[in-house]
Amino acid sequence: MPDVTIVYWRDIPAQVIVGKGRRASKVQLPERFEQAIDRAAMKVGASDTDAYLAEWRKAPPLFR
């Protein structure tokens, strides 16, 4: 079974990646997640690019 990886901004999920490398399929979560990320970024003052990008992370792959 393919790997399932979730991409987060802090603790808010933003994207799900299934598979690895070139064959991976990426699905962005609904717009409400993007809006939540934007609100949280403004609240913590991550207004410059470096501060915003520093909070992105990938969770360890889940093996299904």
C-alpha cells in the first residue's frame, strides 16, 4: 500500500500526499483549512515569508 503523508502548518493540516516521488498524488484540503492557516499566521505575527515558511512540516508517512 502507498504511503500517506499529511502536510501541516503548525498543527493545521493543509495537504495530503499519497505515494512517493513523481508518482505521488497531492490533494489540497478544502479552503476552510487555508483560511484557518491564514488566520493563525496573522494571530501569531508570522507576516514575513521566513516566519510563515518556518512553520510548515510533513508528518511521518503513515503506511496503509
